[in-house]
Amino acid sequence: MCAAARLLAILIFVATGPAVAQEKHLIDPTPPGSLNPEPLPPLQNPDAPSTPAKELFARKPTPFPGLPRSIGGYFDGCLAGAAPLPITGSAWQVMRLSRNRNWGNPQLVRFIERFAENANKVGWNGLLVGDMSQPRGGPMLSDHKSHQIGLDVDIWFTPMPDHVLSREERELGSATDVVAPDQLDVDPEVWAHRHVELIRTAAQDPAVIRILVNAAIKKALCREAGADHTWLFKVRPWYGHAEHFHVQIACPADSPECKPQPAPRPRDGCGHELDFWFKESSLHPPPSKPKPPLTLAGLPPACKQIVKAP
Ligand SMILES: [Zn+2]
């Protein structure tokens, strides 16, 4: 690692804390899906200790049966007893069905139902729901680092259209990018006060511990929140997150093996705290060296049983 990269890593660590520092949505996490998804080819040597865990979890199309359990950490764990979020709800629709990632701890499903209802009260017609977790959680083939224990969900900034979306619209429709091209602020052409209301509504849900948004969005929230900043500490700036926001809920009380994240500092995070994000090195970070993929040895032992079960 060169000195500049090391400094950047330290700065990121200081600015965000170790737990969030691993979350990287540098790449748009909502590429088009597929209308005819091909099943993945079988692995040559699935029992080799070097097999990336993501290859194993991606090949499990159904949940592990039994009581719901979120096991391990948001970045290194798995999920038993997952519940699916229905693809069309009273005030939400699931996008990118080919990814089969509309699974979560039942507490997450309940949160989304509740959030959709509350968002409706502040003028949001319905939610477009992106990735939750795979049927058994665990690491994913695409760039997501968290979303492993059924307690994370991505919500698009695009309002839900007033009809039931076709399969094609769900796979190929694109999410609205609400950040201006220079990344210094939101795009006034698409950003509206209802976006503030939407994020505030999510942040005020007691189950929610953290929300990740692009720094330009955090800046807009600080400016437009009004007098009440009490909810803003949960909304943290991060790379990407210009088309969707990432919502994380707390470890449920009935998941004793769930590893909680440190809570964000109880400050609104506005003003100079955002300066770091608007430096050239943060707006256009150098590519980071890919880390070796997680193997089953890097996950709690229960995850091996969960991913190996038929
Ligand atoms: Zn996410």
C-alpha cells in the first residue's frame, strides 16, 4: 500500500468507524437484471477450503428451515429461517427479481411493511425495494459487502409508479440518481423535499440503527431537515448510494448469535464533518486492491451447516 493510499484508509477509518468502512458501493449496485436468469454451473470442488463462501451461498435458492436466526456480523454472517418479502405489497414492489435477494430476517420484512405504510403518510406512493439478502444470507457474488444476515435493505430513490410493475420493468428499469454530476450536491432537477421526508421516516423507525447515503444527499438533508436534527445521526455518508439508500436494522433480540455493530456517534454529522467527503481524493478515490474472498472459515461455524444443508 502506498503512503497516500494508507492515509486515505486511515482517514476513512477515522471518519466513519471500522464497521462501516467495509461497506463499499463504489460500483452501482443496481445494474439491470435478467429476464431469463441461467442457473449457476455446479462447482468443481465445493468442499475445498479455498472455495469462496459467496459461490456456495449464491447456489442456494431456498432458505434454511426453522426459527429465524441472524448469525454473525453484517459483513460476515448468514441467515436461517429467512422470510421472503412479497414482491408486490400494499405500498412496495420488489425490483430485480432475478437476483432472488428479497429475503430477510422476519424483523426486516416487518420493518419494510411498516416503513412503506409510514412513507405513504408523508406522500410517498410506495417503495421500490432493491437487495435484501440471499435465502441463506452470506456473502454475495456482486460487490455487496454487507447484507449478509438479513438485516439490510436497499431502497430506491425512484418513487413507485402507480401500477403493478411488469417483470421487464422490474429487471430493466433504472433507478433515479439524485446526485448532481459533480457530486457536490443533489441534483435539483430530481431531488425533492419528499426525499427528505422519506429518509426521515426510515431514520425515525426505532428498529433502524444506520442509513447510508451519498455525502451530497447528507449535505442536502442537513440543509433541509429544519429544526429537528435528532434523527440525522443515523444517516451516514458513504460512497455511491446516489440511486438508493441502504437501511440497516438492529440485531433482533431473538438472534443471540447476531454480532451488533457499534452505534453511530450521537451527533448530526453536518457542517465540517462532511468536508472529508468533498475532497478530490474522496470524490474520485483510487481503486482499492481487491481483498481475497471470504471462505467458510471466515464465517461463524453455524454458517457452514446452513449453506451445506440441502
Ligand atoms: Zn446496501
